Amino acid sequence: MEVELDEDGMPTIVKRETGNGKRVETIGEVWRVDDEWWRQPIVRRYVEVVLEGGGRVVLFEDVITREWWVQKP
Amino acid sequence: MTRTPRLTSDGAACCWIPLFALRCETARRPELAALPVALVGSDDTRRVWQVSPLARHAGVKSGMTVSQAIGLCPALKLCEPDPVHYDAQFSRLLAALGQVSPVIEPAELGRAYVGTDGLEGLYGAPEKIVEAIKCGMRNAECGIESESPLAHSAFNIPHSAFRVGWGIGKFVSWVAASRATPGGAVIVRSGEEGRFLAAQPLAVLPLDPDTYRRLRQLDVRTLGALAALPEEAVVSQFGRAGRRLWRLAAGRVAEPVVGRVAPEPIVAALTFFSPVCERDLLVHAIDKLIDRALGDPRRSGWRVQVVRVRAELEHAASWLAEATLKEPSADRERIAAPLKTQLERSPPAGAVERLEVEFTAFAAGATELQLFARDAQAAARAGRRRALRTAAQEIKLRLKRSLLYHVIEVQPWSRLPERRYALIDYEP
């Protein structure tokens, strides 16, 4: 998925594969996960956002590949 | 008062199929044979229950958590257990053994004792009897017709999986089976028990881990070493359980195989006040009679294999319908279904004066097998599973492939949400 960021690296617009992008209204919690460093390291930055219209989504950036994903429960 | 006759036999042959449930799965889904496979537990789906040799080679062990198992063997194919299917397969095995001897005692899933007293007259020496048992199994495996009266069909597990142990008493025969090579047999002749048992490792005894550990600390590693200790010394250390262990190790216990006599046919009958020809009324009467027959105390512990309905018609005519259930059942709907079909296809030619339902053949019930569907909760679970299986088959039929998965908890503690759960193919 495509995410536009502000100067602090926080998501401002979230574009899914289908449909137009949605503006981020509120940024919630932000956290980082470093795991499995002993084999294939996983480094992620999670951002909880509320999109326009009220949808709550947890996004994460794969810090190694710089790709953004939606965390599905 | 009538007394139920007891079928017992001091001579025993233990038939053992290790990993029975897993073998049932690979027999049903041959594509699993080449994969590392594990069955998850039926009570605790977070733990692995039975493990295929390929998975064991990768370090997976029974009792491990699913996450540990996947960590050790990422290609591990996890299967959900299907206790009802294993029950049915084990019933078939017991039925095949029942062709060899009338004294059959199921011990656990995949392990049963065959009473061998008196079989010499039919088959000859112990080797011949063991061969007869294996022959029945082999025919069962291939589903072939044979000249042997022991031929059975549809028990689709390779004969190399069967191990047979022969001896006096259940314990000796079990130890002998546990020593047999795959597909082979070990015969312990009368009088040789002490020498045979003395060389066996402690693990063949029914020990709890603590007793096992304590005996190892005492440097007792074989049954011979245990039997060499004074009986009273063992009793003073381990109590009553110790006495039993010592006696088993010394070959002083020879528990007979105890079979059960299959019940006589159970009949429930109804005489109508006036002759009946409405089909709905007959169907209702059949349901009621099946209920009544199922409620007979003699049926307890047995599932119905063959059911027959007889009707006496006006003018001394009669009507008969008989059904052999593929899966023995104690469920009214399942028993009634084939009878109702026959009633639809070829109804009685006249009005019915008297209707009679008769259960003529039985298969050991789930309670008898000491398996899973022992209590009401497990039975309800089995019912739900059956309904789910039917629905899944319907979906597969429509979509040409199965799209159903079972969610299991794998690493609930993981900080990566997608690692917390895994999907297992749901194959009905």
C-alpha cells in the first residue's frame, strides 16, 4: 500500500490498492518491534491511525524495505 | 436372574499399531505420507499429539507446543484430529480380529488383545495363530477376497504397521508386541516369560515419570534388575503400585484377556389397533420403535450394525426391510434413514397390522473402546464435527476446492500479530 508521510515520518494519506486515498485524521500509538534478529531480522514501526470517516487502522512500516502495510487482526 | 457369560483367555496376542490415529490420517490422505505430519491434540489444540517419523526426524516430539514444533520444522503439516473416524477404523480392526477369536479386549486406540486359548485346535501352533491374525489384517489392508474366512475389507493401513506379541497374560503379550519389528511378531512360549521379561527395559512397565526416575536413580534399568530386588523392599519404597510393578517384572502376573459377549438381537414391536397403510404413520412408528430398542439396557456399550424391520400385513402377507450401516451407530436418525429409504422405494403391499424393529448385529461402542466420545460433551462435539463435515463437503462440491481453515493458537505471546495464530487446512 502507499502512504504519504509528513516531515516527521508520520502517515498523512493512506492509499489502498483500490479506491482513493484517505486522509489521516488522528495519530494514535506508535511503537517499534525488533524481532528474530537471530535469523531473518524483522524491524517494524507500527502506527495506529484514525482515517477520515472514522476507520481505525494499524499501519506498519517495514523499516528494512521501507514498505508500508496494514496490520490485519 | 441371568448372568452375562464372561469370555476370558489366559493366552493372549497383543495386536499393536503404533501411531494409529496418524496412520488413519495418512491412509485417508496419501499425499501426507511424504510430508512431515503432526496431529494436534483433541483436547489441547496448542500441543502436538502424534508425530510422523519425518517430523520426528526434524526434532518434533509428542507433547510439544505447536509453536515449538513449527519452529523446529517449518514445513510441518498440522492436521486436526478426527476421533470419530479413528473410532470407526478401530472398530473395523476389532471386527477383523473378532474373526480370529471371540475373545477381544480393546486396550487403547490401536492396541487390542486377542484371547488365544483354544485356537490351537483351529489353527495349530502359536506361529500359525499369529499368522492367522496377521493374515486377517493383511487381507483387511488390501481389501482382497481370500479363501481364508478371515478376509475383511477396507481397513486401509499397511500391514507393516502391525506388530503382534504372543504370551501368557496381557502384559507379556504387550511387551512382546512392543519388541516386535514392524510387521513382525514375537512369541514368548509358556515357561519362557521370566527369561524374556528379565532382559526388557523398565520403560515397558506402566510407570509414572517419578517412579521411573527413582528406579533409574537406583540403577534399576531392566525388569530383571527390578525382579532381583526383594518384593517387600520394592513395596516399602513404592507402596502398592510397587508390588504390582515387581510382580509384572517377575512374570508373576498373568492378567487374562476379557472379551465381551455381543448382545442377542434386540426387538421392539408394536401391534396396531387397526391396520395402518399411511406411510407417515409407519415412519413415525419406526422412529419410536428404534428409540425403544436403543433404550434397551443390553444395547449399552454397543452400536447398531444391522437393523431389520418386519411388518405383518393383512391377509397373512409380510414385508421386510434390512439395512447394514456402513458406520455402526447409536443415533436414531442414522439407523432409521436407510429403512425410510426402503419404505419409500418399496412400501408394504398392504395395511400393516404389526411392526417389529430388530437390531441383529452390533459393533463395540465408543465407551467400550475407551476413546474420545466417552461423555456427553464429547458426543456433542462429535455431532458438531459431523455437521461441519457435511457443510464442508457441500462447499467443496460447489467451489471445487476446500476453502476452509481451522484457526489454532501458535505463539500467543508473539509481538508480531500474524505469528499468534496459524491456519490448518480443514479437510473433512
